[in-house]
Amino acid sequence: GYPGVSGITNRLLEHWRDPEERRDRRFFFCQLEAIETLIWLVEASPAERQGIDIPSDGGAFHRLCSKMATGSGKTIVMAMLIAWQVLNKVTYPQDRRFSKNIFVVAPGLTVRSRLQVLIPDNPGGNYYDEFNVIPAGLVEKLRQGSVRVRNWHVLNWETDEQIAKKRSVDKRGAKS
């Protein structure tokens, strides 16, 4: 019954679990369990999460992850996760638990290329349409989000030493 979840989340969960929904391939149990767990960690009431402590890295952003085996459909779960975040943020703009700006970091150029299916307006196709990830009528809301897929190398910032050697006006210092 998913007590306490938002209306959009409930609609998505029902859509993903609906056996009558038209899909070429049904979602794997591990995909549904992964997204349900991530949703529960964010949307469950504090009383439900009593005694569960997820350590933080101390950074500015709250991070959660889901470990899945090769071939289990991680990219589809990523599409579900993006849809859940963006649709909730667009519907409930004041809710700080959600974001409509998504940054996906890929480990290499090949993976970055494959992850372009996470961009809703990708001209080569996207998983939201291909796997019927969102219910009819929510496509325009999804397009209000911003999904960026970048290679991890764009995060390879310069050190203080490298900046000192530069012959540039830009001397802001190393990023942490």
C-alpha cells in the first residue's frame, strides 16, 4: 500500500507493478525492489525508519545507492529513479526531498554513450518511452526536468600546483 508516499510516487509504483500495463518486457523483481527501497529511504516516515542509520560522506548532497548485478537492468532503474525525482519535484516544487536537475556521472565514454537513453528528449530514443516507465499524461512534466550525462573526467579539477603554473587570469584555486 506504500503508506505516506506522495501521490505521484504512488501513481508510479502502481504503474510499475501493474500486470495489465502494456510492456514488451516486464520489470525484473530486483528492479522493482531497488526503486522501492530507494523511495522508502526518502519518503517513509521517520517512525518507519527508526533505528536505520545510513552513514553520510559529510558532503553537501545526500547520496543513496543500490547495488545490482550485471545484466539486471540498472539503467532502467536509473530511468525510474529520474522519473520519480523529476515528476515529484515538478508536482511539489517546495519539497526539498526531490530534484528536477539530474547529473549522471559515467565511468567512461562507452557507458556515457549508452546512458544517453536517460535523457527524456534524446533524439536516438529513451527508456521512458521504450520501457513505458511513466504513466500516460506525465511526459510533459518529465520534460521539465534537466538530465545531464557526463563522463567522470569532467570532474578532474586542477590542483593548486597546476593552477600556479598557468598563465591565465583565472587563479581561483583548486576545487575540493
